[in-house]
Amino acid sequence: MSKPLATLLLVAVIGWVSVGGLYAQPPGQQGGPPPAVVVTSQVGSGLMVEEQEYIGTVYFQETSLVASEVSGRVLEVHFEQGDRVRRGDKLATMDGVLKSKDLQSRRAQREEVLAELSRVQRELDRMRRLFDQGTVAEQEYERVKFLASGLERRAESLAAEIARIQEEVRMLEVLAPFDGVVLARLSNLGEWLSSGSPVAEVARDDVVDILVNVPVDVALGLELGQVVQGRASDRELEGRVQAVVPRGDVGSRTFPVKVRLPNEHGLLEGMEVRMYLPTGQRHEGFTVPRDAVVPSPMGQVIFLVRDGQAKMIPVSVSAFARDTAGIEAQGVEPGDQVVVKGQERLRDGQPVRVE
């Protein structure tokens, strides 16, 4: 190999080693670990009312056993279990042949009575003129008068019976009493139903009640109409205290609290709901998001971001209110940036980068 060629190869190797050495150590690792990427929130301060989580159950506010108002055989069933219905929708239709025959008979009887009444009223007019002239006895005049009055009462009675039968014919169609959902089908085609026999169970589901059993101290601290928060299947809920039932369970010494809210999230009866109810305990001081407090070998701590570095601060948690923790700590000021995400492997003094 010639001397110029060897010199050229030596220069190339030295250049390759220099370039490789330049990029062999990633940026940010020179002089320490890379900055940890974190998400922060602000430290707050003030008065916080402690809340505890209680398990509640969803119930529909109003459930009705829709019953037949008259007796009859079921001709049609217009729904299935789980169907949504609106107020006035037909649930079932019953046989009305006998009612129609009865109605026809009463109408014919009334027409007959009205015809007889018309004849008697003409006779009464003639008898009144003769009575005024003194050519007919008062007894005969009163007899015709009482006959006309009796026919009038009979016509009124038949009219009332006709109206009643017409109402019973209308009742042959069993209607939904309100908008809601059918929970159960309780009648079948061809079945004979007596008056009062249930046809369907319908629930009004636009409003729901959440029943929560709580200790007596919590129950007595709640006020009617008070706004409370909850969660069901990752859905945020807000309702108002509707009632504190004054009869507790002897075994658990808890009392039912009823929270009512619009069913905007399609809650189903029997669902589990987590309600956050105030315990009456109050905390005055610093507040941070609940996720900011993490365990460590030295107890519970938070990480503040100061001058681009993580600063670990030991804390004492005095209260929780859903997603907020009330803390007592030294070296913390309102407005400090506290890490709420990314602190799982964070170390005191580690460089951080805030997203």
C-alpha cells in the first residue's frame, strides 16, 4: 500500500471514530439522567369539607303495575318486555263483544223510554188544560204528571248506564300511564283478565333514585336539596338529597339516604353507584389533587416542580373530598406546581419537563 493511500485511510478512521464518539452518548445524559416528563397542577388552599365514598343502588323513581280496569279476554298484546312506551300507547286490547251488545241494548231501551216520555208529555199537556178548565180530576192529572217524571228519571238512568258502558268499552284498551320502559309482561293472548289483573309493569326512567346506606353522623349532616356528586361506570353524576329515611338497619346501624337525579346517562335499576357524601369534617389549609399524593418509604409525599427539578415534600393527609386531598406540609405555598402524573419513579432532585 502506498504511503499517501495509508495516510488517507488513517484520516478516515480517525474521522469515523470522532463522529461515532460524538453521537454515542445521547443528548441529556451528559452529566445525569434525562428529564422526567410530568403533568402538574397547582397547590390550592382554603376550607375543604371531607367526603367519603359510599356504595349506592339505582332505583327507578316510579314503577307501576298497569292493570285492566274491566274484565275480558285479551285479544292483542302490543308490547314486549324491554320496549319503550309513551304515555297513552296501547299495551293490550281486550274483547269487547259483550260490552258492545250491552251498549246496544241500553241505547234501544232509552229510545223506547224517550218515545214513551214524548207521548206522556203530550198527554200531560192535554191534562193540564183540562185540569185548568176544571173538567178533569186532580188525581188523574197528578197520575200523568208522576208518570212523566218517572219516565224522565228512567231516561236519565239509562243515559248514565250508556255512559258507563262507553267508558268500559274505552277501558278495553289498556294504555301506558306515562313515558317509560316495560319491565315485565304479565298477560298473554287469549288470557281472561278480571278487573284489576295486572297487564304489565312499567317504569318511568327519566328520573332515578339512588339509595345509599350511611352512618348516622353522615345522615344527620345532610340537608334536603343538598347537591352531591357520584360516579357510575365512569360517568359523572350530580343529584340532590331527596330524603333521609328515619328508619335504619339494626344490624349495620346505617340509615338510607335517597338521592334523586335526572337519568341523563341511561342508568339501569340495580346498578352500583359510588356516591361522595360529606362527613361533616372540615379541613383548613393546603389542597392538592388526590393523585398528587403517593406512598414512599418515608410515608406519603408529593413532588413539587422548582427550577426544573422535582422536590419531594413529606405530607400528612387530613381529609379527602373525592378527587382532592387536604394536606399538612412544610415548605409548600399556594400556587406551587405539584406533580399529578409521572411521579411513580420520580426521585428527589431529578430534572423534570412539564407537559
